[in-house]
Amino acid sequence: MLTDDSDLYLSDFGVSVTAGAVSGLGILDMPSEIIVDNQVLSTDYTLTCQASKFGDLLYGSQLNVNGAAYTVRTTMLLTDGVFVQISLQRSLETPHTTSLTPLDADGPEAEVDDLGIAQLNPDVDGGAPDSTYITGNELDGGKP
């Protein structure tokens, strides 16, 4: 029986792979294919790595490959079971950004609402002339 060092095989072309607390190397393939009557370009992500480290990943497992998030679709052991080929789906991470305007509760632009919380004065906060603001419990002349 021939034994090869799988670490040596991955060291030349491998990229970092992390799944939970397990880390290692893997070879990421990203072949593209034109489908649907030459109208859609599709990329199929496949990761080849050591089965001893990543062979037990199940559908839906999350992993990080070379700094990008992926979700496992399927796993298949290759030939002698030393390596596993994992079909992946790129996980879309929508960055959440928040833009805050600092409020100086003691400044001239601050007003205190009914609950005692400092609010920006709509007359000074740069609102458009046609902006509608809530005053007390009324909106657009509604009754309290």
C-alpha cells in the first residue's frame, strides 16, 4: 500500500479552510458555465480537502474558505477516502451599516420629547421643506 502525505499535496496550492474549530488547507475550484440558452453564467464552487478534517460536514454547514463564507451542499469521498470533495454555495453576507448623527443633548439643535429623550429639532436638522414631522401625538393634523 502506498501512503502519501496529504498535507504536502495541499501545501503548494491549498488555501485556508475553517469549519468551526477545525482548520486546514483545501483546493478551491470555481469553474464557470454558461447555461439557460447562453443567457446565464453560473459558478460551481468545489473544495478538495482532507477527509479526516472536513469529511463529516453535512448539508448546510458553514465554512470559511480563504476569507469568504460558504455553505456546504454535498460531500463526496474521493478514491481512497483520504480526500473529500465538497460542493459549496457562496454565502451572501450583506453588510449592515448604520449612519448616526451625534446629538448634543445640551446643544441648540436638541429638543426633549414627551418621554424625556433628546431629539433633533426638525427645523434645524436639515429636513426638506416638504418633510412631515410628528409633533406630540399628531401627524398631519390627526387627533391625539
